[in-house]
Amino acid sequence: MAMNKNTVLAWATILMIIMGVVLILMGAYRYDDVAGWGFATVGIGFFAIAWVFNALKG
């Protein structure tokens, strides 16, 4: 399986989205104090980075 730039960025985008969702869900359901806000904020940051990775494809 040959992995070019677009394939690598696609995998990175998928992994970043999965990790972002996991972090947001951990912030929403696992931690009820201020730590939950931190997890959710980092999850949103993962979405922003995934958006940049998606924009670099092409």
C-alpha cells in the first residue's frame, strides 16, 4: 500500500477527529469539575488541527 501525502493527511485527519470526540466526551461525562472544561477545550483544538490537515490535502 503506497502512502502519499494525501493518504497520510487523511489518516491524520481521521485520527485527530476521533481523539477530539473522545476528549470532548471525557470532558462532558467523566469529569464534572473544571478539568472537564479543559478536556473539552483540547478536544475542540484537535478539531481545529484536523481541519488544517484536511485543508492541506490536494
